Amino acid sequence: MKRLKKKNNFSYAKYGYLFSLPFVITYIIFSLYPTLYTALIGFTDLKGIGKTDFHFLWNDPFQNFRTVLLSPTFQTAFKNTVVLWISNFIPQMALALLLAAWFTDRRTKIPGTGIFKVIFYMPNIITAATVAILFNALFGYPMGPVNDLLVRFGILKEPFNFLIKKGSAQGIVIFIQTWMWYGYTMIVLISGILGISPDIFEAAEVDGANGWQIFWKITLPNIKTILLFTLVTSLIGGLNMFDIPKLFLLGGPDNATMTTSVFIYNQAFSGAYLYNRAAAASMIMFVIIVSASALLFWLMRDKDEEALKKLKKKQMKAVKKEKEVAQYETQLIH
């Protein structure tokens, strides 16, 4: 009996801690420590490559943050970041939803859906450097393939230098971001739709609902959590956009494609090596991303579930109050 009791009381929790230990150590060294150190040097005068000593700005600790916020270049970079993110997220989400609805439609059986999914997802696995070189060649001036086709078909009378015009440069970056990420978003949405019980769709079809009604009234409400996930991850990725603007056009022309991440890189590793201002800009973006993500969670919260929780709390308070009244009456009787 004693052996059996010991066996039943055996705890496997220590193995869970043991298996998670490598991740925790890696996270502390490569993520938590750099984040805390970045936050720290934002309040210092740390400048220059190879320099390790610094002093805290005790007289004006928020000097770097104020300098960054008042910088016209940072303001331009932040505006570009928001515009580029919103402009690529809307078509990306619309296209991903359309394809997800198409691939998961029970009424239309599409042959070779696996091949289509691989083709649509393929741009996401191509490295950013490869994509930047590819689109630099495609939109090359004056002999790029795009210019050649446009002139050949009479759309343009003469070659157009897409890469020195602000509007066209931003448009190309927006297209690249949409092209690279819509496949990933589509796969995530498909996985969410496939997790919905088929009985719900069957009941809707029996009731005579058409495809649009099923998608709008059943599919979207049931993948609300997945939509929140894609929205938050897109927000984080969009506000940290770096690789394509940096590798494709180096933030140009005339800072038209400079994002906040490119601005931070330039502050830290170009010219004066202003690590303190780069750190301050990083922490400003960190606060903005956390605040925006929290706002999204609040806006897309489940209001019905929240109302149910409030109702349960009221019921529990009422029951507790009744018990207290009953106890009080019992004491008076005795």
C-alpha cells in the first residue's frame, strides 16, 4: 500500500520544468536581457561604436525620447510605417479571406487545392534579400521587364523610372508586402475555418442559406479569435517592417519608404552611432505596439461572454447577500 501511494503521488511537474528550461534560458539571454538593456540605454548618453561606458541623464532622463519624437525624420518614418502597413494589410486580408472561403467551400470541390496552397504560400518562404533583388531587376530603368512590357503594349510611351518616384516606390513596397504575406494569412484562416464543426454548416445549408450568408453569419463569427491573431501579428510585423524597405530602396527615394525600423537602424549603425537615440526610438515603438495590441484585444473582445461573466458575478453577489441575511436572521432568533 505504501509503494502504491508513493507511485500515485509521483509528480511529473519537474520534468515539465526541465524540458522548458532551455527555452527559458534562451529567452532570458537573447530576448529579455537585450530588451531590458535597450530600455536602459535609452536614458543614457551612450554613443560611438566600441564604446561601453555611459552615463545616465539624471538632469533630463527623457531627453533622448523627446529628441526622437520631435525629429522630423522619425515623424516621417512613423507616418510611412503606418501607411505601408495599412495599405498592404487591407488587400492582404481581403485576398486571404477570399481564398480561404474558396478553398473551404463545401459546395465547390476544387481539384489540386494542395498545389494551389503551396503556390500561394511560396512567396512567404523566399528570403527578403532575394525578393529585393528580384523586384529591383523587374522595375529596372530603362531596360527592366516591367518597363519593357508597358512600352511594348503601348501603356507607356517611354520607360518610367519607378524607383525614384515616391508614390510608385511606396506602391511597389506595398505590393511586395501583400504578395509575400497573403499566403501565410490564408493558411492561418483556413486552419481556423476547418476547426468549425461541420454540423453548423450542414444546418445552415438545410435552412437554405447561400454561400455569402454562411460566410458572413457563420464563418467569420466563428473565426473571430483567428482574425484577432492575424490582426495583432500583422500589426506587430507591420510596425516593425524593415527588410524590404531597407534592402529594396534603402528607405528612399527621399525617405518615402523609410520605416521606423530603418530609422532605428540608421541611428544605431550609420554616421554617429547614436545608440541612445536608437534605443529610445525602439522603446517608443514598443510602447506603441503594446498599446495598439491591447486596444485591438479590447475592441475584439467577446461581448456576450463578458456580459455572461458580469451576470454570474451579480448572481454570486446576490447568493452571498442572501446567505449573510439568513445568517443574520438565524443569529437574531437564537
